[in-house]
Amino acid sequence: MSFWKGFGSGKLRECEEKALKEPENPQCHFELGTEYERRGQYPQAIEAFQQTLKLNPRSAETHFNLGVLYEISRNGRKAIFHMVQAGNLFSERNDTENKDKARKKLKEYYKQFNFHPEDNPPAA
């Protein structure tokens, strides 16, 4: 293990411990998912973000992150579903900047996964 890998593992351990100590706190799971994502541990990141949504289904940021992770995993239906959710939730908050980011990603996903907006929205 390189020095830098070992150095960063403290943050991961800290996030894992927080999520175990506070299992009903969506922020703990979100931070854990973010740390897994940062490390390229995508299946673990998806699990942590799914747990976040169980506790806080209206988290636009979590839907956005899941959309990106499902795109990386080549799961177009789920990528599109979560990016639609993110865009709608950002819009409800009048968060124009992030809504625009989600809409831009969504257009990319429609093209990448050969999905048409007029089709029925995909279910997760």
C-alpha cells in the first residue's frame, strides 16, 4: 500500500464508523458514498447513496450522484431516472445552476443510451 493510499484510508474509516454510529443520519451515508466514489469504489458508493435515499428520498444531490454512477456502470435506465429526479428536485429548490447541470447530463444520457425524452420515463 502506498503512503497516499494509507493516508486517505483514515477518511474512509471515519465515514464508515460515522454511518455505523448514526445509521438513521442520511448525511453520514452521503459522505460515505462520496468517499467511496472518490476512491473509484462505485458499487459501494451506489449502496451508500441508496441508503441515503431511503432516509432522505428528496436529496437532489444524491440522485445526481447516483445518475453519474449508473452512467459509469452503463445502466442507462437508472442513470436517466436519477438524473430526472435530480433535475426536478433542484428545480423545486430554485437551484438553477444545479438544475442546468442535471439537465445537461440528462441530454447526454438520452443520446448515449439511445433513449428519447418522449418515451416513458424509465423506472429505477
